[in-house]
Amino acid sequence: MCPPREDVQVNDVPFYFPKEITQFTGSNFLVGLRPSIAYDSRDSYLRPTQGSQLEFGYEQVFGDFTYPLFNVEAASTGRCGSGRMAAAGTSWQRDRKPHSPGTTRHL
């Protein structure tokens, strides 16, 4: 099995953007490897009515840039007091890219 490969194209960058962005104009090659650990207690994969799901992942990206990605995802499904279905989920990702102190994204 081959790791996922991606040719990232950055085009049409306005001339007034800072050098930190314009220096990446063109083609950038990336390859990532991502192991993860997951827990799933849902009663159905396609149409769950109860249960929860939790996943911890780490991805190491190589190529024109090298950086790690840390990812945590959680979701829960169940019935509210009125008998209606409710679902909630969250995802957190931390990355460390070149020339950056790091960014945190909540999806």
C-alpha cells in the first residue's frame, strides 16, 4: 500500500500578499503517513442511534515541506429527553509548519 501523495498547487496569488505566502506559488509535493487509534461504540456504522466515537491520529508529512499533524476527533449520538435523535462532534488538529509557530484548528 502506497502512502497518499499530493501535488499542491498555489496559483493566482495577488502581488500585494506577503513574501511568506508568495514564496510557495507553484507546485509543492507532499507525502503523508498517518497511523491512528480509534474507539467506536456506535450501534450502527451507517445509521447510529446511540454510542460514541473517538480517534487519535498522528500524521508525518514529507516532501517539499516536513511537518507533523496531530488530530483528535470525537462524536456522540443518543436520544434527547423528547425521544429525538441528537448528535454532537468535535475535531481538533495541531500542526507545525515551516516559518510558523503553529496553528490550532477546531473543525
